[in-house]
Amino acid sequence: MFNNLSEKLDKALHTLKGHGKITEVNVAETLKEVRRALLDADVNFKIAKEFTKTVQQKALGQDVLTTLNPGQLMVKLVKDELTELMGGDTVGINLGGSPTVILMSGLQGSGKTTFSGKLANYLKTKKSKQVLLVGCDVYRPAAINQLRVVGEQIGVEVYAEEGNQNPVEISLNAIKHAKANSKNVVIIDTAGRLAVDEEMMTEISNIHKAVSPQETLFVVDSMTGQDAVNTAKAFNDVLNFDGVVLTKLDGDTRGGAALSIKSVVDKPIKFIGTGEKMDAIDVFHPSRMADRILGMGDVVSLVERAQEQYDEEEARKLQKKIAKNQFGFDDFLNQINQIKKMGSMKDLVGMIPGAGKALKDVDIDDDAFKGIEAIIHSMTPSERSTPTIINASRKKRIAKGSGTSVQEVNQLMKQFDQMSKMMKMMQGGGGRKMMQMMKGMR
């Protein structure tokens, strides 16, 4: 996420992070490089210029040249300004209304249908809402089927009317259906359209007027950069939408859309899509995103994700096993599954301060645990529960069964042993203290 921009900003600020002499000249030179990094990320020229001008004024106004750590202060100023550029405060979704009506808009191919499913899943699992998905793309034959597949995948009902080519009628009928069937959120997935297509823009405007949605969201492919910002402005002129959704942020995104869109349309970014899975959706936090762009990680989001998967009862059982030296490979496998539920490995690593930079050339696959899982599944139940019985001949059989080598089995055994010792050391309150610290960071 924003790897290219992060790398260039880090290089630009590197000279001011050391202990060398700081002058007005090299502050100006550094900010010139910052502006270049923003322009390379496809940020609007006017916005990039205004950004560096503001940072320079604040830097000189706060006597950055004479502070003990001028480089650190400059990084903080850039971070604060990035946060403001992306909206400043986190803005949640409006769930008022009975039912809440959410209208999705955007270009074709922006990921609108997939995101409608992600949002439905988020509201169902995180907000305990009864959601109805509505198929109003009457022009693309596969659109309704795609929505039905998504709905089936997440266990959410999909409303569609075969043969009806009037999306306004379908929307109104869907809201009646929602009221009759105790659904408290209606998500209307409309057809993708070009801002220059007057007929299609009139159509979505008519849907908007008819259903009076509590939320109108503009979905934009973040990989399209500055073009996305221009399109957002054209849509906003017609719909006056409430917020922006950035999809495909897990790709090689340049960052221009995320950094420019708030300034251009003066509407908050509310959600981001971070992968293909239905749970790959995050509320957008400008401050946390600024931290990630500057390579500071996002520990708060990492802790929140960990706590979502944290089961206190399971943790108590695990503590007892560790205390009695009964921690086995089945328990290890459960821990791996908990980590996998937290999201893509690449995204998780990006949340750890400094890890994104350290592993920038390393391809982190979501199947990173595949070999480990294969080895554990090749063990017998008694081997998984009592790893100490695994001798040389058993290792050979396990390696053969898992399609790995004895060396890889040995490596896993060593890692497992080290992890068991570390967990044993954390006993006696250490683990609880760590969890309390993590909760305190929220």
C-alpha cells in the first residue's frame, strides 16, 4: 500500500533525520523532493504545491532549525499535514433511517458490486445489521448474478427483479420488501456509468431523489489516480454524495486518489478495500494512513484486528496448556488460523512499524503458512499433541507426506520449540499484561 510513495518520502526526509546541520536551504530542498514524490504519486500539482508550502511555513514558524531533533519535527509536520490532506478526522457511516438506505455509485469496473458485498458483510458481522442487497444494474447481464454469488457467500439476501429495466422502481420495491422482512439496511448496487453519459447520470440522480438515501457512497478504483479525482468531482456535482470508498488499495497504488480527493470534492473517505476477500474492508483513518505512508506502521489497527479474533475462553485454555507443557501442534495450527483471519499477510506486515521498509523487496504471499500447515497435517494425532515423540524416522515420513524436506520439518520443530519456550516465559501474568497494554493502545 503506497510503497512507492513511502519510499520516496523516506528518501526526501532522510537528510533531516540525521544529526547534521539543518538550514533553511536544505529544508526547502527536502520539501522540493517531498513535492516531487507527491507529484510522482499522481497528486494534483496545485495540492502538492500548497502542501509543501504549508509544511515549510509551519517548520520555519516552529523554529525547526534550532530544535534538538529537527528531522523528527519535520517528519511530524509532514505526517500532520498528510492527515489533514486526507480529511483529518475519521468519519463513520450514517446508519440512521428505518431502514438505512445506502446508494452505491461509481464508474464501471471500480469494484462497486464487490464492495457492496463487503459493506453488507461488515454491517452484518460488525454492526449486527439485517442487510438487503439490491441489484439495480439492469444493463450488465452478469451483474445481478455476480451480486447473487456475493450475497450467497456472505449469507445476505439479494433483491432483484427479472425483466424490470427500471432501476427506480426496483429500488422502491426493494425498500418495501426490506420493511416487510425486518431488514434494517438496504444497499443499492447501481450500474457503473461515465460522468459524461448524461442519460445514465440522470438515471442515478432519479434513483437518489426517489429513495432519499442516508448514505450515498462514491466507489473509486484507487489505482486510477488523478483521473479518479476528476471523476469524483463530476459525480459529486450531480449527486452531492456523502463519502468516498477507495478500492484496490492492496495493489501497487500510487496514492494520488487518497491524497487528493478530499481537497477536490470536500467529502470524506469513509472506507477502503484492501483485498479480494469479503472481510477485506477497513474504516478509513486519515492519521493511521499517514503513519503507514511514512513507514511508521499502524499498530492501533493491528491491535484492533487481533482483538476481533481474541477469544478469552480459548486464551484461558491455552494458558493452562502452556503451564502444563501441553502446548502442541494443534494449538499452533489454531494460532495460525487466528492470524490468517486478521487479513492479508502483506497488509498485516505494513502495520508493523519499520517492517514495510525492511521487507519492501520480499513478496509476502497469503499462502505463507501453506508449508507449515502441510507438515502439521502430515503428523499423527499423537505427534501433534506430544511433539517430543517425533524422531528421525517420523520426520522422514512427515516430510514425505507433506511434500517437504526433512530440513524444513526440522526448521519447523525448532521454531515451535522456541515459540513454546517464549510462551512459557510469558506465563505468570506476562501474557495478561501484554494484552492489557494492547488494549490501552486503542
